Amino acid sequence: MIGRNRRCTIAVLLALLLVSGTGVAGGPPPQAAKADLTVSAAISLKDALDEAKQLYTTENSGVTVAVNYGASGTLQIQIEQGAPVDIFLSAAPKQMDALDTKGFLLEGTRKDLLRNEVVLIVPKDSTASMTSFQDLAKPEVKQVALGEPATVPAGQYAKEVLTSLGIYDAVNSKAILAKDVRQVLTYVETGNVDAGIVYATDALSSSKVKVAATAPAKSHAPVIYPGAVIKASKYPAAARHFLDFLAGPRGGAIFQKYGFMPAKP
């Protein structure tokens, strides 16, 4: 009788696992529990992340996702000051490293999601002869839009590129600093500057600019986008679920559609 009861119990447990889709026979992943998630994300992710969020919330009807976009450095400071954030998606490891060191990340949730490239852009109708980053040092180039290096990863990468080419001081003297990479893009789109330095995905998102040059890979640190759940999250399980979706094949396909590359070549 005891043996029969034990076998019945095991059969019931296996049936429950199969129904939930988490058993040995596989099946669709379970939906995330009901949650209201807040994501702080690098603004260069906006177009792709908006689409990914829409797909995710459609399939997980109990979850809402609000995204606060901005420069990664600014978002980092907001988190350190107590902003209620569940997930942080940065455009560079530097800001994530800072939060990790200070104990703001939920252990075991950090992962590298994407890669990008640094490019030089000019207005679509520009007639300037500009085919390399070195051209930015020419006297006929009067104004160049750059992200603020202290808070904007695109500005940080731009500084690295210009420094490696030995022209940072020359270009910095005519730099128009922007609060984030999308503002750099806007300055170039409107013709308020002669050129700007953004990510390849930003250039791809606009029909009003053209790429003049791509920065040599060795001229700057790899452009890696890490993501992590914030330790203070009220919904850590749901946050993990959403982050796993973004890092998975379906989320990855959306990001690649917008020009991002997998974190690992």
C-alpha cells in the first residue's frame, strides 16, 4: 500500500510538471507572475526595446513594463540615489561595473546582451568631403556633436577613438556636447553641426544622416550592452524572466533586426 501511494504521488507530480511546461518532456516556458516592471535603459536601445517589450507584454498579460530611457551614466546615478528600478540595461560595462561594485545588482543576473559599433555621421545632404574620423580635425569642420563622456557611453567611446587617433584635443575644441546619443543624432539630422559620433544602430534608425566612417575596432573598448536585475526590485522573479527573454533567441532576433549584434561574435 505504501509503495502504491508513493507511485501515485510521483505520477501526480510528473503530471503537474508536464502541465506547467517545466517537466522532463519540455514545453513552453511559464508566464511571468503578475508584476509592474520598471526598466532603466540606454536610449540607443529605444526602438528595439519598445518592440521587444510589446511582444513580451502581449504574451505575459499580467506584466506591465515601463521604460525610462536616458544616458547610461545618468541612469546609473538615479539608481544609486534610490530610483525604483527593476532592470538596468547599459550601453557600456562601466556603469554596470559601478553598480555591481556598490552592491546594487541582484547576484547572478548580470549578462552581456549585445554589441554595437561606433560610427561618424554627417547630414544626408552634406557635401563635405569626410571619409574618416581624422577629417574631423580639418579647419573646415566647425562643429562636432559628441555625447558627454562622463555620462554618455557613446561619448566615452568617441573620446577613446579620437584619443587613439591623436586628434582628441583638436576635435574637443569644436565639440557640442549632448546629454545622450540620440541628441547627437538630432543635432546632425537638423544640420546644426557638421558631424557627430554615434552608434551604428542610431545611424541606421535615421533617413536624415549618412555614415562617413566606422571606427576601427581597436580604437576603442568593445561596445557591449550588459543587463542585470537590481537587488531592490520588488519583482525579482518577473524581472529575471523579462531579462532572460531579452537575452534569448526571440529577443535577440528583434535587436538584430535593428542592427545590434550578439554580445559574443
